[in-house]
Amino acid sequence: MHPTAKRCVQWAVGLVLVGTAAIVFGTELVIRASEHLGQNGALAFWLIDYVIGGIRLFAVPIAAALVAAAVVVQALAPARDAEAADPEAGESRAP
């Protein structure tokens, strides 16, 4: 596997895990934070809610885009490596 494709897949797996955790446990985290912070923690509560909402919204779609990028990199990388190794292989020879 091409190193760039491998890195894209690793990031995608991480983002899926973080995004899924935010979807599953995000509401509980926000509720517990609001109970702990009380009335004076409105700004911190808003920030936590905003960050959790952003993770819920963007983590899984970005992971899907990274998987697609890994597929494209993996598909195109061998062709470029073969051309670099033998530059005349891609050219047709004249009789």
C-alpha cells in the first residue's frame, strides 16, 4: 500500500472513531458539563456544545473523503512509479 494512502486510511479510521464517540457520548458529555458548570459556565458550556456539534457534523464525512482519496492515490500511484522506472515504456515506437 502506498504510504500516502495508508496515512489517509489511518486518519479516516481515527475520524470515524472520534465522530462515532461524539455522536454516541456527546449529549451525555454536554449534560454533565452543564450540571457541573452551573449558571456561571454559560460560555464554557456553549464552547463545549459548539465543539461537540462540529465533530458530529464533520468527522465522518471527512473520513469518507479520506477513504476516497486513499483509493485514488492507491490506484494512480503504481502507474506513476512504473513510468518513472521506465520512461520509454509509455511511448509508442515508430517503425
